[in-house]
Amino acid sequence: MTFSPDASIAVALALARRPSSPLARALGTATVPAVQRIVGPGNAYVAEAKIQLAGVVGIDSPAGPSELLVIADEAASPEVVAREVVAQAEHVPDAVAIFLTPSRKLALEVQGAVERVLEHVFAKETDVPDKALSRHGAVVVTKNLEEAIELVNAFGPEHLTLLDGAAQMLERVRSAGSIFLGETSPVAAGDYASGTNHILPTAAAARRPPLPARRDNAAVRPARPPPRRRTRPAPPPAALRRPAPPPTPPPAPAGHAHAPVR
């Protein structure tokens, strides 16, 4: 599908669904007009085609495997965390699903809950979640919730879920494509409800540079630079200055005549 909102500015967008479509849209064919920008989701082959055509045409961003980071404290339900993690791992074998918590007890309970979900739900259907979790899944025990948020900002995940006490850390999050708060905001449904499905940044595209730290280690936004003061221009070098005019002689006193000099 090609969309041209205004032919006068020659804007064209192409939504590609097959690996051959981006090439045809970028270069043009006898029946397919060339476009200026290719955007939209696609499989791994479409994503690779868009990356190789970047520069020939504009693209939105390289789309990588789906990502989810979940942060929760000891008050969270292990079953809720496990469902979020496994639902993410179900996408593709390269999907990323990571759980971070300062509670070692909850970390062990989530591992057990994930095993139960895999056994009861996916054992006879597909091994995709098991492959994804074995390749790119992890349960990380942090010192506190603050450290978990720091890891999130360094990772820049596509999806981020904050459960229970972690939801109070929302203002500290700087790098995430989409954020879901509480156990009633599942990522699997929220992506479709919010309209961001398949268009969120992946592969650290959501990552932002860190803020400078104060003495109390609290992040602060950089202050605006002070306004520049207007200063007088420096005088030109002596070689470029105009020579001063000769001094004017004083007038002669009244009543005195000067004899001409011969």
C-alpha cells in the first residue's frame, strides 16, 4: 500500500509485508512506483531488507526481536510475573524476557511459576517459549529497586512492566518504549489497546543518555546554560587603525600681526 498525503511535497510511505516489497518500493519497477520512506512492521527478512536499504530510502527504525523487562518487589504475585514473562517469550525464539527484583525469595518463586506455566500450557503445543527463555531469559536479583531502574535505563527495553512497589518508581524511568503499571495492565493486551503494537523501538533504540547526578546521587535534569552577555568588540590592531589627524594650531592673539616668513 502506498500513501501520498500531499503530492506537492512528494511524501510517500510504503508498508511492506514481504522481503521483496522493500526493494521494489525503494528502487521502483514498471508497475510499482519508488517511494521516499518505508515504514511498518515485518518479519526478520523484512527488517533485514529495510536495514540494507537505509540510505537509499528513509526507514522508521530497525525492528529487532520483541523485548520485555519486568520489575517487582516482594509484594508481587509470582504467577502474575510468570505469565508476563512467558507471554513475551512465546513470540519468537529470539524474544527477550527478563525479570528484575530485589527479593531473592520472589526470584525463586517466579522461576518455579514459569516452569509450571511452560509445562501446563505449552508442553504439547510449541517449544518457542522454552527456547526464548533459555537463550534470552533471565531472573536478576538486584540490591534494590533503584538499581533495577538503572539497569532498565541502560537497556532501553521495548516493553517495561512495573508491578506493586516498582510502579512508584515510574518517574525514574527514562528509557523504555512502552510502560505498563500493575498486574491489570498485561503487555499482551496493552500493546493492542494502546495502538503501539509492532512499532515500538527495539535493540536499545529507546535508550537515552543518563542524567548527571547530584551529590545525593539523585538524578537531575541539566540546567540551561546562562544567557550570553553582549560584549563590546575588541579594538582593531594598531596596524589597521586610521592615523590620527595633525593637531590644529591655536589662533593668534588679537592686536599682534605676524610678519610673513620669507
